[in-house]
Amino acid sequence: MIFGIPIQALMGQLLLGLINGSFYALLSLGLAVIFGLLRVINFAHGAQYMLGAFAALLLLQSGGISYWVALALSPLIVGIVAAFVERTMLARLYKLDHLYGLLFTFGLALVIEGTFRYFFGASGKPYPAPAALTGVVNLGFMVLPIYRGWVVVASLVICLSVWALIEKTRLGATLRAATENPVLVQNFGINVPLLLTLTYALGAGLAAIAGVLAAPVYQVSPLMGTQIIIVVFAVVVVGGMGSIMGAIVTGYLLGIAEGLTKVFYPEASNIVIFVIMAIVLILRPAGLFGKDV
Amino acid sequence: MKPLLELKNVEAWYGESHVLHGVNMHVAEGEMICILGRNGMGKTTTLRTIMGNLRKRTGEITFAGKDLITTPLHRVAHTGIGYVPEERGIFATLSVEENLMLPPVVAGGGMPLREIYDLFPNLEERRNSPGTKLSGGEQQMLAMARILRTGARCILLDEPTEGLAPVIIQRIGEVLVQLKKRGMTVVLVEQNFRFAAQVADRFYLMDHGQMTAEFPVSELAAQMGMLNRELGV
């Protein structure tokens, strides 16, 4: 017993919070990567997450393609679609006010979700966890479903890899430079428009990976993106727009905060993230990890 | 001999405002020219127009036989031109070494990193510091060193001495002399013509978006009266 709460229940909710946090981190990371370079608030991010999950489901249903292959293939498909959308549509809006990018991606999300709802209905469809990850392990203080443990580990590895890519490599240095001064980077002979396309594809691909990881945990439904993306935007605001590490750390922290609230004061669990957002906005408007602009 | 860089009747606009009114200029391979002129006369704009940052422009700009007007923005550097902007353009989120390694190599014959660090030992000492933590002089060295690595044949230098202490200005002058020895072509924009007089081969005077005078360094003494009048020094 801790604070009058059975340790099993506490650990259970902590794990649940960590899993939600894993999705928040992956999704807010993608948003931060896109916002950092493109200055676009990607409202289509939830739809891209949903597309990732649907791609995995459809690959399984029509071709019997396994979870593991889908984990690689689905972000690739969503990334290519996103690159096409960026090149043919989004790229035309960069010269205009940022609001247009936001409105465009918001409209795009409505179109994608509406189309999927028309063809697949609003109800969720189950996606089986891969055989290798079914079952549970008994950790002594709690029983851990293996798939949930996998989600946490996979999300951590992906988030840290993306962070390292941006902060520690030549390509990442080019991305950071293009964020600061895109014209000068072009003057050095770097193809910034191509960099923008690849970045948008990377962000969308991250959302799709989160979608595939989520498919066996939640159900695959056209509305799954809308439900989670509002929370993810709150996470990004708390972490600070455009901060890569901020997005990751805040994602996990707020997931855990949500889980713990379920233990101690369940009534508030749905709003705790937004309460934190409001407090952070009052005390530190640039976000926990954001730089004042 | 055909010039390496040539501008013929170049006009350019910032949005609706007409800023270059028929610029004519030529620079031979290995030559160091200096554009003089008061603030706001179009010196920086001329460099930015050569690089392609002003897309609304007419006339002819050729470099090594290539038409730069039709060259996409990110391809201009690959013709062999390196740009050191007025505000130096050091990236705050990149370390000194990342700043140095950022511009892609565009041609063979660039200075290897080892040689750059021998020429600018301060940069090696501070290779892992954020770029903008360097002093103004060090940032200027970094901005120039960054272009030397790429193998560019021609470097556009915008007011390299602005806001720097005399001892640093002297150091920049030494670096320019070394570049000249290596056969680098340099287009220098300067307000400080006492500095420019020590390094440049030829001068242009710019006034209201046009080149209004051109003379070699040998005529500098004879032109002093006119320069003092025009530059208000």
C-alpha cells in the first residue's frame, strides 16, 4: 500500500499512463519536427496516425501482411502520401500567413477522416497483437502484458533515435540551420524545399508508426486520431513548440500524470493535462522547454 | 579575357520597391574588387541579387559562363560562389564545427578542415561551443572559413570589418591577402575604404542602385577628393 492505494493498482495505472505517454511522445515529436522546420501546425497529424493504423489493418486483411512488416511498410506508405501532399499542396502556402497551413491541414484531416468513416464506419475494428508479443509476464509487483511493455520500449527507442538524428548528425545540423535561416542555407547550395518535403514525410511517418503500435492496444477506427490529437496538442503547448526533447519528455510526463490522476482522483483524469497546460501557459508561455521568441 | 562574374544592366526589386537600376560590373578570375558606397545605395542588394535572394530581377548575371538569373536559388552555390552575408549568418543552434561543416563542398580544391584550423586556431579551440557564443571577430572568421572549405572559386564578402576592433580588422586583411595568393576571386562590400585600399585591386562606387564610378587601386590617391565627397568621410 502506498498512500492508501494498493501497489498493484498504482503500478497498473502508472503503466497505462506510460503507454498513453508513449503515444503522446511519438505524436508530439512528429508535430514538433514538422513545426520546427515548416512552421506548420499540422492538424492532419491525427489523421496520419489513423492512416498508419488502417494501413496495418488493411495490409493484414487483404494481403495477410504481418504486424512486423506493417510496422515498416505503413509509415513508408503514409510518408509517401504526405510527401505528395506537401509538394503539391502544402508547399504553395508557405509564402502566406501560417494560419493557411493550419487551415489546410485541418481541412485535410476532415476529408481523410470523413472518407474513412464513409467506407469503414465509425466503429472500431480489432487488430490482433503479434503472436510473439501476446501473453503477460509477472513482475512480482504487477502483471505486465508483453505488448504494452513493447509499446513503451519501441516508442522510447524511436523517440531517442529521432532526437539523435536531429541533434547529433550532419543531416540534423542542416535541418536545424534551415530552421534558423532557410535562405542562407539555400545560398550554401542545400535544397531546402526537398528538406521540407522529407521533414513533413518524416513527421507523418512517425504518426503512422504510432498508429501501427496503437492498433492492437486501442481499436482501429476512423476517429482514433481525432480523440488523441487534442491531447497531443496540449502536450506540445506544455513542452514548447518546436523543442524536440521537450516534446518527448513532456509526452511521457503528461501520460504518467494522467495515469496517476486516475488513481488518486479519477474524476479529473480527463482534464488534468489541460489544467497543466493552462498553468504552464500562465507561468511559462513559451512552454517548459521552449525558448522565448 | 572573359570575366568570371559579370552583371549587365541588372535591375532588381524588393517587392514593389525598385532597388537596383541597371548595375554593370565585371570581375576577372583572381581579382579582388571592392564596392564602396554609403548605406542604402544597393551594395548588399547587389550581392543578394547575385545569390538569387531577390527573385524579381532583370538583366544578365553570368558566372563562369553560367546564367545565374535562371539558376534555382539552391544551385547558385554549386556554380562556385560562396556567400558571407553582412550579419555573418552564424547559426546559434549549431556548434562551431557544425557551422563549419554545413555548406556542402561544391568543387575540388577547398581547404581541408585541418588547414582551416591551422589558419584560425581560435575556431579549433572552440569547435564544440555554440556558433553565436564566439566573439564578433571569431564569428566573421568562421563565416569566411566556412566558405573556404567548399572549394568555391569566388567569395562575396559583405562588410567583413563592420563593428570589429582594429586588431581583428588587420587579421581579416591578412586572411584576404592569403586568399588572393591562392587565386580566389573576391567581391568585397566595404564602407571602410582605408581597409579596402590595402587589399582590393579595383573599386566600384555605388550610388542609388547604380555603379557611378570605377577605378583601379593605382588611381585611388587621385580619386580621394571625389570619394571623400561621395562617402562623406
